Amino acid sequence: MNSEDSKRDAILRFLYERHKTTRGIAKIPIGIRDLQREMKTRAEMSQQDVASNLDYLVQVGWAREVVRDRSFKTPRGMEISQEQVKYKISDVGINHLEAGTVFRRAEAARRVNITNVRGVTIVGDGNIVNASFTDLARALDELDAAVAGSDDLPDEQKLDAAGDLATIRGQLAKPSPSVSIIKTAWTSLGRIADVATLTEVVARVATLLAPLLS
């Protein structure tokens, strides 16, 4: 498990809690200083920890920035405009913590025109993959769903597994996937193989991955 994942999980869960409990949509986003203060109290995280991991969550789409224009007057009466940036959990982060919903937004891949990309297809939940790996991609989707719905895994481990599965899918979209990256992600995922409810689907993915990793 990545040493930063527990921090990212703590931030994401705080943003989710705020999303669920705050009265009024306009009050859901939180500023970086307030977030850093909350995470210091709740998880003993430094300002640098919060800033770097929040930035990562925004980059991968689990959280998002909310930018508002505001203005103020200086003591001399000059009006100055300044952006105010706050943060909230995204639909991707909510879907992960709630294990999905029938109202889930269509993935961006479904809006991508790939008719002129040779050897590429769309499978599962709108994932773009090399046509050679469609069976593997479907097995990964099945494993992803099984992990999300498992009662035998803590949420932190589910989050870790979701990241590893996303890494593998990202490689399967390429004409020449990186074997080393896939091996690293699969090794990390191997820790869920002992969960009884996941054994069968893990074995199926392992079988389909074997030719690629050999």
C-alpha cells in the first residue's frame, strides 16, 4: 500500500462527510486553510501532507476545485478582484465511497470517438482498452465490483485496490502496455486474494494476466 493512501483516504472521507452533513450547497466547499486545520486535529496531518495529497485527489478526479470570483476594496477605495478557491468531493469520490449508484455519470470514454483507432475498443463501464485484452478488462471490472461490494475488506483496502485496478486498466488502453507497471499493481492487489469471496474472480484475472506478464 502506498504510504500516502491513508492520508488521501482521510481527506476524501472528511470531504464526503462534509458533503453529507453540511446544510446548503454553497457551504459544502472548504478552503485549504480550514481543511488543513481539520486534518491536523483529526489525523495529525501536516499542512504539506494536506496540500500535496489534496492536489493529487484533484488531479485524479476524486476531489474538485470550486472557484469563485470575489472583490474587495482597499483602504484607498480601489476595488480589487480575486479568485477564491475551495474544495469538495467529486462525483467520482462519492461513487467510490458509496460503491456506485444507478445515477452514475457516463464515463468520458463513452464520448470519445475511437472509430479511427485501430485495435482499440470500449468494454465494461466505458473503459477504453486494446482489443487484445477485452476478456481481461471485463474480468477486472468484475473484480472491481466484487471488491467494492465486499464486507470482508476495510474501506482503506478497497481504496487501495481501486487505485491498482485503475492503473492496470490504464495500461490496457495502450498498444504496448508497460509490463513492469502492471506487475507492480498486480502484486499490490495480490493481498486481496485470501478473501474467500474474491478468490474465484482473482484467479480468473490472474489466468488472463499470465500471458501478458510472462
